[in-house]
Amino acid sequence: AMWDLVFAGFMGLCAYSLGKGTLEMLKSGETTMMLQIVVWPAIAVCALLSACVALVAVNTALQMIRGRA
């Protein structure tokens, strides 16, 4: 359970950093070099998925602590 909480903490930090990067990319309007595709939606999806992984890790740790796993 402890390692799940550590993992959740790191994934939460990743989600926070990716979210912050998403806002910076949205403000700057950065695009890819050749195709001119905006970059921020891909980073936003990564931020959301990282947050989901953090929540799943917390849920797993809580289930282990309660003895359900």
C-alpha cells in the first residue's frame, strides 16, 4: 500500500506538471514544425490520464489498507 501511495504521489506530480505545461502551450499557441498541428491537446490528454492513474493508485492503496485486495 505504501508503494501505491508513493506512485500516486509521483503521478500526481506528473499530472500537475503536464497541466501547467498544457496552459503554457495553450497561451503560446505552439504547433508542430511540419504539419502545424497544435500541441496542447495531446499534453492535456496526458495530464488527464496521469491524474486518472494517480486516483487509481490511491484507490488501490486504500483497498489494500482496508484488507479488500
